[in-house]
Amino acid sequence: MSNLVLKLTEDSLLQVIAHYQKSKVTSKNPYARFSAKISDTVVTVYTSGKVMFQGNGAAREAAKWGIPPAAGKIVSTKGDKLPDDFAQLSVLGSDETGTGDFFGPITVAACYVPADKIALAHELGVKDSKQLTDDWMRKIAPDLTQTFAHKALTLKNDKYNKVQSQGWSQGKIKALLHNQALKYVLNEIAPEKPDFLLIDQFAERGIYYKHIKDEPEIIRENVLFSTKAEGLHVSVACASIIARVAFLEEMDRMSLGAGVTLPKGAGKIVDEVAARIILKHGEEYLKTLTKVHFANTRKVLALAKKHGN
């Protein structure tokens, strides 16, 4: 039986939890944040940020989320087949963050890195954002935004909750933001054109374009989709960093208004802070800071009621 452990970022942990949610099981381990059991593998997410894969399918499942220590340089991705020299081409990449956080917005960014500036991007400190800390991303983001054509879009919570209540899924919201960000950068760099556009895949191609079918201008030419795209071309890594910093800056602004540092993610600490905000500012104020449809809302209301008695 294989036993593999990965150390992941909070965004990646939330993606793991969402992916295995239908196979969730109860764990007696006090340090387990989430546990799931599929046919040949047990997946356990720990509060430390580590994920353990146990079973005959451990290597297969672990490869979906990162590179286990003994797995060499193999990266498992899903999506379109890319040219062999893709990492050296001129590419406009896009990525998003904030989708799994109860507090804060969704941010999407697109960034164009031409072939002759790929080395410069690496010199500025860019690599897969999952390997970087928030502080480091804050440090290098200004250099990236000054050097490369880009667009960052922030969908604040009031607008997010409004469109979500109208039936928009997160997939639709993200697709619209990606299309808009890509369109903006293409207009900015015209008449120059990238060799390809690479979207960090969150939906199959057909579903992505179904989400945006009513848009007046849909970007289709030379568009590729792949999971783990930030590891396939530096343009997506740049976009990921720019999107993350836009998210962090909005969280800073919201924290200042709330009078408390808003935690990331959707765990227990998030619920406790949200409950305190309700007791201090009221439920309607909390809605301006959160994604209301998350299951956290129900837990937070119960916590606030308990603390208020």
C-alpha cells in the first residue's frame, strides 16, 4: 500500500476538499480537517496544510495535486495537448483565485509574456504561485504589473452575491471574468498577437464557452485549456500572482473596515471571526464581506446565536 504526503497552499487544499466532497467520510483524527475514501485510496487533509494519500491509488491521486517528493519532475495535467516548445512561446495566460474563500472576492487576472521576456519574468522571481508565499507575491507583483501587459478584475462580494442569487454558478462567473480579462489584454497589445492563450482550466472547453455564449465578444482564437497551467507557462504564473495580490489587497481593505483581520479559506477560524462580526456589526454587514451561499453562513448564524445568548 502506497502512502504519499503533499504540502499544499490553502487554495489547493480547498480544491482537494471540493474534488473529494462526494466521498467524504468521518475521521476520528483530531488533526484531520477533511477525509474522503474512494475505491482504492483514502485522502486526508490535515490542519497543518498537508494531504496524505493512502492506498493502491495514492500515486495517481497525489499526481492530480502536485509532485510527491519521490515523483521526480512529472506533472500530471488535464486539458489540451500543448506544443513541445510551449514554455518558450509568446503566451497570454489567465488564472483566478478566491473561489474557495468565504471572505473576500473572486479575482481573475490575465498577463501577456512574449517569448523575449520569459527569462526576465523568471529573473523577477516568478514561478508556480503555489510555491510562493503571499508576502513574496506582494513583493514581486509591482514589478510584474510594470513590466507586462495585464488586466486584473475583482468581483466584490456585493456583486458576487447578487449574480449568484440570480442563478450564476461560480463556473459562469469565472468564465465571464476570464474572457473579459483576456479581451482587455489582447486590445492593449494589438496589433501584436500571442502565439497562444492559456487558461488555467476550471471547466471543460464546451462548458466554458457555454457559460459565455451571450457575450458580445468571445475570445476563441488559439485558446488552450490545461490544469496546473501555472507550471506550463510563466504567463499563467504571472497572472496567478497578480490575481492573488489583487485578492489580498481587497482582503486588506475589507479587514480595515471590519476592524479585524479576515482569515482566508472556509474553516473553523473563518466561522468564529464571522460570528464575531455579526455580533458587532450585524448580519447584513457580514453579507458585504462573504460569499453568502457558502455552507459557512448557516454555521456562522448558529455560532452567533450561541455566543449572543
